[in-house]
Amino acid sequence: MAKSTVEVERKFDVEPSTPLPDLTAIDGVSRVGEPVTHRLEAVYFDTKDLALASYGMTLRRRTGGPDAGWHLKLPKGPGQRTEIHAALGRPEILPDDILARILACTRGHAVAPVATVNTSRTSIGLYAEDGRAIAEFVDDHVEAEVSFNDSTARTWREWELELNHNPGDDAAAALFEAAAGILTNTGARPSERTSKLATALAGHLPRPKGSGREVPERKGPAVVPVLDYLDQQVARMLRRDAHVRMNADDSVHQLRSVTRRIRSVLHSYRKFFKAGPVDELEAGLKSLAQTLGRYRDAEVLHRRLRESLDELPGRLVLGPLAAELDERMKVRKDTALTAIRSRMDSPGYFRLLDQLEAFVEEPPVAPEVMPGAGKATAKRVNKAAKRLAERHDAAVAAAVGPSRDKAFHEVRKAAKKLRFAAAAAESIHGKQASKIADMAHRIQTILGEHQDSAVARTELLKLGSAPGMGNAAFTYGVLHARERTAADAVQQEYLRLGKKVRKLRIT
């Protein structure tokens, strides 16, 4: 069974003759351990077009040292990577647990060795005053041979500082900042590389997916900021895929969110592109979001009902309702998760990923789209803002009850479209677009609470009116009344934003 950890580290480039730094001079380090040296050999694997490397992922089989085995590293954030470790096994057999996590990138294409990296590593533990091991400093002398297209060899030296655990962003930043000062004073330079493979493959690496295609300019082509944004989101989608396959917390929600974001931007800026490819992508993304949504909706509903039930005084809970709720929702979530796994292993899903990548790399730009990104993107954002204002007015005018609940849900959907349309234009319109996106997000969050309450009331009504419910119907009625009160409070909170909603515009 593969194990997952989060790696938090910084890399530094250093000359072969540079002396080791005084590590005790780093603030927070009280003493250092005895140096330990290992010889490591790592064989890196990828597809023939370096699909993993293009998404910042690395896959290797390493022998030597205390953590020999298969290692898959996935980008998580600045200076952070998720590492999946599997047993060494046989060199020609990739573990199933690892293979499953890279399917979205490989899509059935074989992986093979692309580089062999031999490292002479000296590791030194760093300890706090209370004796805790807080980090590890490593001094690596590296020899790499590339077996991709041509056979080339490279040698270099690098230092790494890796935290033994993540103490939180502020504490980690403080330790890294203190260490950087000591290491750079010794002659090291902060490295821009994320892995040894990136150094070994220098000159062969494809364009990093999600890094942007061109620099957007106000008077430049109108499609550039939109494609730049879509490039980032498609890369994020591929990375979220791996976390769903790892059963990571909140991963289904994150994948669903980025799926909806891509679809929404395609819809808002559809006139920039030929209709056929956009229609096909929108349909595929909508269907995928629906599959992911069944699990996410059950997850949200379960948490909401369980928390409401737990808040009730015991005398008002008539029957073993918590256990029944947990079992009912478990079945619902398990069924939805099975559907997600089946969908994500299907040829149709992989074809959708192919289409998204092709759309970004070779965009089907509509022939009538002219330069002038500033004016063109402002027009699309303002159109989304106008739609939001119209739906706001309709909701305010709607009769209290189910009609108003539905109308507020339409406002929320319009706010979501505006948020993403504005986010795609931030590279052109800066703070104006950011403020609109932030306000739209605020509206979306408030009315998301309202919609969650509406869904909960529907479920509670169904439960309370089911045959044979007996005294439990009373408890469900109490919960229903609490949800109605909560929804009314949310409506009032939203209505206080009314004037701001109607003024959202890029000028």
C-alpha cells in the first residue's frame, strides 16, 4: 500500500568547492547531528512526450538510503510537494497504487526510463533547543545521464533543507528565511529548479503546463488573457485528479470546482472561439461536474444534517437518528464515489482531458476576434454583471417561499459566472477585476449557505413524511424549522448587499 506525505523543502545551487555552512547559526537550530552519507541511484520514468514533467510531477525508483522505493511527487504549493511512496518491488513493474495516480497524465501511454541520477548524499539533522528534530540539511553531489532522445551526462551540486514536519506557513517561512541567509552567505544560490530531473532534462523539458502561454496585454489579442487563465485551470484540474485518486480530503470538491470554473469561463468568453469545440467541451465538463456533484452534495448534506442534529437537546431527538443518518449517507456517498472512479477511468474522461489540452495549445479562435483585450474582456465581465443584477432584481421581487428560494439560487449561479469571468480578466484589469471577483465570491458563499439550507429542508421533509417514521417525524420537523429560520437570516444578509450587487462593473 502506497503512503502519502507532504514534503516542504527549499533547494540551493552551490559550487563543488563551496564549504559546508555553519548550520548552528540558523535561528531556531540549537545543535546539528552527525553527518550520514549514502549513495543513491534513482531511475526516473515518464512518457515519451514527458507528460508527467510538463505538469511538474516526477516518478522515480530509487535504491540506497533509508527510503528506497518508488516515489511519485506531485506539486502542492510553493516549496511543497505531495510524495507517494511505494515498496521497491521489481524494477520493471510499476506499482498499481502509483500507476493509478498518474492515469490522468499518461492516459494509457507507457512510461519508460528517461534519466538515471546517481547522488552522493550527506545528510545532517537539525535540532531545536528542546531536542526536537526540526529539519534535515542535505549536501548532494549529483551525476545524471539522460536517456531521452540523446544520451547526455551532467554533474552538479545542490543543497536541500527539508522540514521534518510542517509547523505552519509562518514558522516554516521564518526557518527558511533564516537558513537562506546563512546558506547564501556561504555561496549558495536559491534554486529555481523543483527536482533533479528538471536539471537532468534541461533543454528537453516541454513548456510547463499552467505557466501561461503569452503575457496578456491590454491592447493585445483578446484571447490571450482567457487562454492564459484556462491554461492554469486545466493544469490545476490534472493535479486535482491525482488527489481524488488518492482519496485526499476535499479532493472531489476541489476537482468539481475547477471543472465548473473552466466551463464557466468557456461559456462567458465563448464568442472568442469557434462554437463547435466550445459546445463539446462545455457538455463534457457539465457531465463530469454532475458526476462529481452527486458525491459532493451528499457530503455537504450529511455534514449539515449531522451538525444540526448534534446541536439539538437530547430530549428533542426521538430515536437513533444520528446512526441512521450516517448509514443512509454512507450508502449514498459510496455509490457516488463508485460512479466517480468509473468515470475517471473511462475513455470518455481521458478524451475530455485530451480535448482540453488541445484547446489551450491550439485554440480554435473565432476569425472575427480582434485585438483589444482590455475592451473585449471588460465587455464580457460587464455582461455577466448585468445578468447578476437582473437576477438580483427578480429574486427581490419574488414571493417569499419556494419561488424566492429558487430565484436566489439563480442569483448564486450568476454570481459564480461573474466571479470566474472577472478572475479570467484580472491579468488585464488588475484590482478592478479582483474586487468584482471577490464580491461575486462573497455573494456566492452567502447564497451557497442559502441553497444548502434549501436542499436540507427538502431532505428533512422527505424523511419526516416517510411511512413508519413515528416520533422521529417530530425531530425532523424541528430541524426543518431551524433550517427555515437560518435561510431567512441568510436572505437578509444578502439583501444588505443589494446596492453593491447592482454596481459591479469594469469601467
